[in-house]
Amino acid sequence: MGKQAIQQQKIVCVKCGIYLTPGKVTLSYMGSTFPVELYKCAQCGLVYIPEDLARGKMQQVEESLEDK
């Protein structure tokens, strides 16, 4: 997954009630890791993964890793 430009959004953490801010996170799946920039909570670390990313690029990565 390449670096993506994140549109400025106002997303609130359901646990802490504060706005999420863009930041670097590391996603992992089946032993592979992927550095990406996503919205996350500065207090608890909860990460927001948009539906289009989960159903698009991430699903493609999962399928390619599962086929190996």
C-alpha cells in the first residue's frame, strides 16, 4: 500500500470521545506488515479504517497473501 493523502475529516473516537487525527500506523496480516497513514486516537490508539480502503486495497492485499 502506497502513501495516501488523507482528506481532513472530523471523526470521533467511540471510546474516548475525542477527534481522531492523521498519523502513521502499522497494519499487519498473516505475518506481513504495512506502514500507512490513517486516522487514530491520540489517547487510546484506536485506528479508523475507511470502508473504501477495507473493501478495496486491503482486501486485495489479504487475497494475495492468502493465495501464497
